Amino acid sequence: MEYSRFLQYPSLDVGAVIKYFMTHHGTSGKELAAKCGLPPQRISDFTNNRRRITAEISFAFENAFNIEHRGYFYLIQSNHDIYLADKKKRDAQTPDLNRISKHVFWDSNLTRVDWQQNRSHIIQRTFEYGDEQTIKEIIRFYGKKQVTEALSKITETRLADRRTLNAAKYL
């Protein structure tokens, strides 16, 4: 079996990968604990991500599952840690999605929007279709200066009256 494929999915936590191998090998938690020389509760802690994998524990799991890749589970955990840190950073760079009306971005998955790269389009659409709460959240997120600058660069005349009215009202 090609085990390295799980290294390609950093969103997978180490507990899920251990559970997969237990199922694939038909190994129970008690059996895995015996093979690794650990108490059964410890296996439960690892599969439920209540404990972190050490290099030594990774080696024990690799031996139990006949995986030749040294540090495999440790790498899975590290990849997931990096994924979570990156996600936390990205989440901090998004507006409060609970304050954004879904109808304004009806054609977009708001959790996947690149809020920086698509700033001009987001500001334009918000000032054309947004309600007060959405407009205020976009102004809070980008700041008045960036919003004013983005609005001033829009050359499209369609819905210009609505944009201008909302800009006058909220900026």
C-alpha cells in the first residue's frame, strides 16, 4: 500500500490516519496497544487527538503497521500542525462572516474567498447589493481608506447610483 498519499493531505489529523490503519489492518485498540507496549487508553488518546505523537510513538506505530517510512506519523502530525497554523492565520485575515449577508455573495463560498486578492470586486459588490451590516463589516475589515480608494477606481456605470449613495451614507 502506498502510505505516502496521506502526507499529501495536511487537513488529515494523525488520529484519523491511525484509525484508518487500524481498520485497514483489522487491528483493535487493545491489539495496537499490545504491539506498541502502551496502555489501551493511550491509543484512544492518540486516535482522538488528545495526545501528541512523539518520534518514539511514531516508530512504535510504524513497526506495528509495517510502515518503512521513518517518522511517518510524526510527519502527519507536523503537517497537520502547519495546516492548522496556516488556517488560523488565514481566518484572521477574513471579515466576520456572520456579519456578511449571504445574498450579496450568493455565487461564492465565503470560506474560500481570497479576501485580499478580490478586494476591489468584494467592495464593489458590497456597496451595490449589501445591507447596512455587510457594508459596515467590509469597512471595518478593509478600513475606510482602502474602501474609498477601491470605490474611486470603479469605472462601471451600472449601479453607480447605489454605490455612491451607500458610500455617502457609510463613509
